[in-house]
Amino acid sequence: MAWFKVDDHFWSHPKTGDLSDGATALWLRAGSWSAGHLTDGYVPTSKLRLFRARRRSIEELVDAGLWSGVEGGYLFHDWSDYQPSREAVTARRDATKNRVDAWRKRQGNDVTEPDGDENGTPDVTPPPTRPDPARPGPSSKEEVRGAAKRGSRIPDSFAVDDLMQQWAKTKAPAVEVDRETENFRDYWRAKAGRDAVKVDWKATWQTWMRRAQGYAERDGWKPDERAGLRDVTAEAQAEQQRAWLEAEGLTAAEYQRMQAAGVTGDEYRAHRHDDEWRARFREAAHG
């Protein structure tokens, strides 16, 4: 496992002390992603939405000299001075693998051994050749059912169905479900280790969506602020149009033909007392 290192004076350094919370979070998320994927500090633009990056946060990092814009994304400043390079991490992993392979060969079995110390001495004792009488195999239905509840990594076929869409509309109205689900899949496919194994991926997705809703509310989103306002505005405009048509003696069909003919409401009102023009218009509208 690769680690993203953060200096213990990060909080007070001139380059980072004045960063906003959003820019700080972006720097940390992107840094841990780069360390985990061995990109040597390179962050593709396509991954920024995975970190919930905002334009102003990106600009803060660039202005502070912590990021540099490069082709296709951004690059951490002086990454190799503070973080292990891809080459170094790969070399360390290869050395560990060779040490484990050598230990296996000496033992003459296929037992997987974790990293030893600097001299190659294994950390654990090989398992006994006889079964442990204190740990019998599953003999009850409860134990069998418990084994069946083991989790798995996110399935390649994971998708949001209609019921999940309806749930998100109620529980996470501020979230763009398709985009956030893509972020969810990308995150869990890239994650390694036991934490990437879940028993219920639907419940995990719901937790992710609730968290995204919380971020939106923290950033200022409020219920009914958008949808409700749009509904009220549209209804008011429709009522205003109905009143105007009634006052002008126009039907909805005549109004549609008026729009199709390129006649504006102002033009129609300008000929309000021109009986000849209005007669020609009605003739054309019914024609």
C-alpha cells in the first residue's frame, strides 16, 4: 500500500495556511488518489469530479503554487521531494515479493507469508499440518448462513434501478444521480483492501447519496428553492398568458399561429384598433 504523506506543519505553512476548506480537501483527496494509483502527482481533469472539485478550489491551488496546469490535468508541485515515486514503490513491492517467494521456497509449501523484517525473517509461524481441534468446521445452519453473508467487491453490473431512482429523488433531491453514481462506481473499483468489500452494495450506495446530499446542503442548497420556484413562476406565466388571450379575444390555436407567423405580442397590441389589420390576421390564422 502506498501512503500520501502530509507534513506536520501543513496547517501553518504560508502556501497552505490560507487555503479554504474546499481547496484543502481537494488537495488531500487528489494527493491520496495519486499516491494510491502511482501517478507521481499527476491528476487528470477527468478525475476532478470524483473529488467534488470546484473551480475556485482548483484556482486556489494553482495560485498558491501547489498545483501546475499541464496537458490533460494538473501536477502536484515537487511531488518527488515529499512523496515516494512510482519507481520506488514498485521496487519495494518487487523486493517484498521476492523475499516472500524465497521464504515459500525454503518452507516447501504454498503458504502466503506477509512481509518479514529487514533480514527476511518471516513475521508469523507457518500454520500447523494438523487441524486445530478448537476450531471445527461449520456444522450448524447458523454457521453456514454466516459464511454465505461474506461480502464482495462492487459488481461490474452495478446499476441504479427505478426504485433506487425514486429513493434518491426523495432522500437526495439535490444530487445528480447518474453523475454521482458514476463517481461511486469509480471510487469503489479503484479502492483496494478489505474496505472495498461490502455485503450490501445498494445500502452502500444509499449512504453515499445521503452524504452527497449533505455536502449540497452544506454548500447552500435548500429544499424547494429551485423546483418550487420554477413551478410557481411557470404557473404565474401561464395564468398571465391566459388572461392576455382572453382580453384580446384570441384562442390558444390563434395564438400558436400568431407565433408561427412571427407576429409578436407587441405587434399585435400595436394594431389593437386597426380593424383591417386584425381582420387580415384572423383570416390568415384560420387559413
